Amino acid sequence: MNKKLVGAMLVPLMVMLVAGFGYAAYVRQVNDYVSASAGTFDIDITGSPTISCSASYMTGTVTHPNINEIDVTVSNFAPGDYATVTFDIKNTGSLPGQLTKQIIPTGGLSSISPFTYSDNLPSSINPGQTITVTATITLPSGTTSQGVTVTFNVAIYGTAGT
Amino acid sequence: MNRRLKLTLTIPLLLIIISGLAYAAWTDTIVAQYTLTTAQAPAISVEKGFINLEHSLVKINVRNNDSIIVSTSPDAVRVFVNITNSGETPINTVRMDDALPHDWYWQPNEVEVQLIQQNAAIIEIGQPYFTASYDAGTRTLTVIVYNIKSATGKYLEMNEKIRIMFKMEYALKGQQLPAGYASNPPTYVNFSTATAWISGWSSSSVTASASFKTEIN
């Protein structure tokens, strides 16, 4: 009796397992190659990102090496100075998605101190929608760290769904 | 027994289905890479001297019959102080404290402030962009240019200088020549200390001095 029961449970289990992975592979493949018909989620940086600095002695550049990346370099921050970076994100897929972000210090740093970062990233994006993100990096007044270089990434994650 | 077996098989089954579906959900990522550098503290050098003195000499003219000091040549000593931005960080505020020599005092309202660019072009800085105050007790003249950018349209860049000029007069005019001055005319030393700022950061205070001799006539 138990053997029969085990068999009866194992067979559907295996079928669902295979179906689950098969479905995943199918969707992935379809997303990659036949996006319109299967429903896709894809966010890209579009247009030309810009940067402005609060003081004329600061120098700031922003480049856009590929559709998923911008590189921002700003130097000569003094206390109270800030730089504003503006870029567009477009949902080129057919599905709405949720947006989240994570600030990741790089170069062995554990934080982005003494800088602060803020932006207006919305929590969702609709198919075909373009959102303009304005990110502000500030060196707060009272900062004493002179001649310091800080590197970090801001990763914006998009996930299909509402 | 059967229930337990069912549960044992159903839970992994559900986990597999859920993870399979989750895997199927599509995600995408955008990355903004930031490289940010703070400025260095401002750095300055200071030099000073006397504009209208030949051979760094002031003549003290004394009346023969009663040794009263009647005048000096020149009548007033014109002092200059150059505060040069010697670092890469621009400067927006400078302060100069000038300790006048004993026997001398500041000639009120005689202060001129200029920004001298690397090509020697001069931008005059007028009031209210600087303040001048004098403490007669310590004979200290303080001149502050609070906002060079507002005053000139630009920060004080590397190798550019703020030049401050003022006049000082001999305080002993009309008085009898002090004992010993005739045989040993004094040499006067004048000190200037300057500090510069950009936002909240300041340079070290830097001091310069200049001296001049006197001759009794």
C-alpha cells in the first residue's frame, strides 16, 4: 500500500519538477528571443545622462557605456557641495515591473561616507514608460575628510510584476 | 503514516514548483557607478612689503629747538599684503590680521583690495565685499573678504592672489622724539597673518613680516 502511495506521489512530483524547469527554460528562451508574444520585462538607460555640480570649481562627468550602465565621476567636493545626476530609465518590455535599489560600496569600502546619496526612483514602471531619475550626491557641511576618494555602485533592480 | 508521507512529499513538491515559477520571473538590473573625490584644504602663501619706501627707510623729521616730531617722509607708509592661493583648491574667503608696529596706527578707511589673476589682470574688490576693522589696543587691522566669488564672479584659483593695501601713519607726530631714538633710530617690524577658506575648510594660518628702518632728520 505504501509503495503504491509513494509511486503515486513520486510520479506527479517528477512530472511537476520537469514541468517547472521546462516552463522556466521556456519563458527564459521566449523572453530572450520572442519577447513580444510571451511578455517581457526589460529596463534600459535611454537618452543622454547629464550632471550638474553646485560649485564651479567642481568637475563632473557622466558616461553611458551601455544600456544598463552609467559611470559618474565628480571631484573637488567641499563641505556643502553637491552634484546632481539625471538619467532616463525606460521599460522596453511588455510587462510592468517593480523597482528597488541597493547602494553597494566598492573598492573595499564598507560605506559611502562621508558622502550621502538620494534619488527619486519610483517603486514601479509600466511597459513603455520612461522615468527620469534624479540622483543627488552631497558632501555634508562639517565634513572634515579632505582628499578622499569614495567609489560605489547604485544597483537598480527591476522585477516583472505589480 | 500516510498523512506523514503525503506531507513529506507535498512540501518539497510545492517548494520545487514555487522556485521554478520564481526562476521564471524576469528581472533586469541597471548600475550607476560613482567615483567621488573630496577637495584638499586650501593652501596659501603670504608676502608683504611697503609700496612707497625707498631702501625700506622712513625719515622722521624733528624740529631742532624742541625735538618735536613734525612729519615723516613719506607722510604715510603704504603697506601691501599678497595672499596667494598655492594649492589646487579654489578659495572663496580670506582673512588678514595685520599687527602694526608700535608707534604706528592705521589710517582709517585707507584699504584697497584686489584680485590679481595669473595674467596680472586686476579685479578691484570694493565694499561691501570686504570689511576692515581696527583694534587700537593691539594695533591690529583685520580685513576679511567673505565671498570672493560674489565680489569678482570667480573663486581665487591656484597662483592667483588677493592683494590688500593700506596706509599707516606715525603715531608720534606732534610729540617729542623719545629718548634714545636720536642715537638709535628704531627699526619697525610689521606682521601679517592670513587664513583662507572654501566652504567650511580653512587653510593653515600663514604669517609674513616686513621691516623698515628710520632716520632722524
